[in-house]
Amino acid sequence: MATPPIPGLPRRALITGASRGIGQATALALAQAGYDVALVGRSLERLEPILADVEGYGVMARAYAIDLVDLPPLAEHLAQAMADFGPFSVLINNAGMGYTGALATMPLEHWQQVMDLNLTSVFQCIQAALPILRQVGGGTIVNVASVAARAAFADWGAYTVSKAGLVALSRVLAVEERPYGVRVVTVSPGAVNTPIWDTETVQADFDRSQMLTPDVVAQAILSTVLLPPQAVIEDLTLMPAGGAL
């Protein structure tokens, strides 16, 4: 069984967007590595099957239905979930949405929705988790961004800006939290074959067979968590072997 990233820290992780895709795969990868897991998603019904799969690895799991885009009560809901789950040393900020649309005609409410979920909710999760991570003596925060943060794709403006903001947030956070033993990792995958491509807010036609799989991204995330305490992968870019689609 894999050793924890920093000796003495609780082998426990909280993952947002855990009901499908990268979040689901990461929950299973961490459970297989011996981590208790807290699953955060909008629907308990969707989380329950993953909960059972996680518990099948002999670890403890909890599921919390929290709508991360509903910002006014978010801090309270996160605090309640984290208090119920107990001390943890790993936070995976994976929840997010895709959106396609030209900047010139994008409704303000659509722009705000993307920013609220992809960036501001991550900020809220970080603020809720930091007192716990500092109390336990450190840990790892993994923010799932995208290669879009560093490239320009037409009609992906809101998504690109939100992920670029997430990269900047991670860099500042890494500097601020280093004295407390908290490592901050940004994982930026290329195209991943997840249900994001089936959502109403994304209009794109790519060959999904050439994309990364959620399991591959999950293993990359796990590898950053399991690094010894003397090292950190601050930025990890993961691309399909065939390149950008």
C-alpha cells in the first residue's frame, strides 16, 4: 500500500465534483491507496453508487450534497460537511463546468455562472479547508485546471478565463501556505473523455476516443499527492498522446 505524502497526516481526502468523470476516478484511486474519502456533489443519488465503490476498498467514505454554484450558503455548507467528515490532509478541487460561446454575445449571467463554479467556489472550498490543513500540520491541495488556461480557443473564452484565474490562484496560494506545510498543485489536462461534452452548455464535436480517460488523470493526481514532503509538483500538464484535439 502506498505511503502517505507526509508522515503523520491523516490519510483522508475531500473531493468536489465526485459524482462522475475525473472526480469519481480520483475518489476510487485515493481509496485504493488507503485514503478515507469525502465525496462532494450536487446529488446524493449520484454519489451513492460511488460511495459504495469507495467503501469496497475498506476505507471510510462520506457523501455530501452541496451545490457549489449557490454561493451565499456555501461557506456554511462546507463547514458543516468538513466538521462531520473530520480532519483531512488532501483537498481535490475538481468541480467545474464547460461552456462554449463567443465573448461578444455571451450573457452576463452565463459568464458569472462559469466564474462562480470554476473559480469562486474553489476559493470558498480553499478557505473552508485551510484551517483544517493547518491544524493537522500540512497537506496537499490539488486544483484541476485545463490546458485552456494557457491557450486561446475560440468560443471557450469564459472557460479559459476561469481556468487561467484558477492557475493564478494556485500560484499565490502556494506561496502563502508554504510556511504551514500545505502544498498546492495545479493539474492541467488536455481533453478528457468525461460527461462534460454531453452538457447543454458545451457545443463541440471532437473525437472522444483520442482523449485522455478520467482514470489516467486520476493517477496523475494521485502521484502528486503521494510525493514525499520534500517535493511538490506545482504545475502538471497532462496531454493526450496524440496532442491537442
